[in-house]
Amino acid sequence: MKYTTLPHTNIKISKICLGTMTWGNQNTEDEGHAQLDYALDRGVNFIDTAEMYPVPASPETQGTTSRIIGTWLKKTGNRDKVVLASKIAGRPSDYTAHIRTTGLTGNSIEEAINAELKRLQTDYIDLYQIHWPERDTNTFSVRDYKQNPDDAWEDNFNEVLHTFEAQIKMGKIRHIGISNEKAWGAMRFLEESKTNSLPRMKTIQNAYSLINRVFEGDMAEIAIRENLGLLAYSPMAFGVLSGKYIKGTAADDARLKLFPRFARYSSEPSTEAAKRYLKIAEANNMTLAQMSLAFVTQQPFVSSNIIGATNLEQLKENIGSINVTLSDEVKKQINAVHSEIPNPAC
């Protein structure tokens, strides 16, 4: 395994992070524990979850993923061997109304942290992130920002950071980060921290893959200049970049077969781009999955690459991508496809 440090800290994290959002839905508790055992044995020490997991979110399953991690921590006593990251749901929506409807108020943040600590069976969370901005940012499947005149959000960056500061002082969380955030929100948080001597956002967890490289714009400059490390999620684009849907080898329990509404990576341009990337991978004796993951991991603004799997074979292949190094020629071929089909899924 390869390692780096969580930005602006001395915490060592693996360049591969174990994503967990299928546990409690597509994966059982035993399967989640097996993945944790396998990943830790191969040097993965960074685990990401969220209060709303598993996905798809529902009142019946909410929090199950973290409870599975918690029972593993209790059973193994491995808390000191892992770096735990979790997330609080951002703005209230129909999708998360079963969790809370109050937004990021001081009380809601404190209650969310306390509940997550109980599920995880731990005294502290290493990295606590805001899952989505509260303001309307047109996050999924909208290429450009469009102002929503009905967005009633009011600037609360200062209040949120003060609340996190109190939780840090109590020892419940160690560091904070953002997720699904845009350039304006990232810089507002950083400026608020600097101006008022408040806790600093250390990471940003956004989607990033061969078919969604929008982070390489303004966000990449912020990440590098401010050392706001990207925790890249969906590097496999819901499995599209494994090649299994192109080849027709996807199992009946594959994510997009179970949940076809998650179609943001399944457009015709996305499929065409994936086909071209598959040819590049096969011509260079790689699987598409390992080429896709290596591409993400090796970007200078990526602190860790969040992989996910529903079985140990997938997990083995995904973790093994850490040993794949893309040549300049392969990167040139990848960029040629990107030039012809730029960001088909974003």
C-alpha cells in the first residue's frame, strides 16, 4: 500500500480508502466485516462512511453501514489501526427527511455526531464531513451552476465552523471536511477559518473519474494551492468503468441492475467513452477497473481514492490498482479520449 498524510495533519492515510455505502443493503454484516479484514490486511487504514448509508437511503436502513463498522471495531479492537471518516447529511431534502429536517444547526450537528459515535462504537471520528452544501448547488447531473430563486439558504459558514470547533474541543471529532462542494463554498469555508481562527476544512470529497473530470478545473487549483485534499468518490462510476456493463457480464445483483435510477454515468456519451477506455486498458494489459483507479490515485490533488466493492474479488482487484503505474503513453491516449468526449457524466 502507498500512504500520504491527511492534509494539514500528521495522520497517515492509505492512498486507497475503503468505501462502505453498500453495507446493510447489497452487503451483509458478515460481508462488511470480511471486506474490512481483507482491506486492513493489505494496508488500507482509511474507512469512509456516512450517517445516511447504505445507499439508496431509506428510513429502514439508515445508519446500518456505520453500525456494521461499529460491530467490527468492537469485535476486533482495531480502532487504533484505522482512520474513520463519516459525514452529516447537508441540506434537508425528500431523500434525507427521515434523518432530520433542521439543516446544519448547532443542535443538529451535535446530535448527528453523538448518534454516529454510538453506531460506530467509538469515542471519536477522525474526519467529519458535510455530505452536501445546504445551499442549492445543482450537484448531480447538472453541468453548470444555475441560480435557484427559491433557495432560502442563509450564509451560516461561521455558525457551522463554531459548532465544529466545540465538537473538536470535546474530542468527539478530530478534523473536518466538505463533500459535493463547489469552488465558492470551498473558498468561503477556508476564508472563514482563516479570518476568524476557526477549524479548517482539510479535505473535499467529490466525484472524480475518467468520465467525470470536472474537478480538474477551478477545484484542482484550490486543492493544490490550499492543500485541500480530494477524497475521490465514484472512481468506477457505479461500475461502468469496470467494463462489466459493456461486456454484458454484470451479475444480477450489480448496482445498476438493482437500482437503474442511478443512471448518471450511463448516458450514451459515457458508454462510448468507457468503450474507448476499455480498448486502451486491454491494449496495455490492464483491466479497465485498474486503469480507471490508477488514473485517479495518481493525480497530484488526490489524497485518497475511495473504492467500493460488493465482493472480495472486486475488492482484491480494486486494492491491487495501487500497484499499477500508468505510462505517459497511456495517459496520452486517455487524454485523447477525454478531448473528444469531455466529461460525459457530471
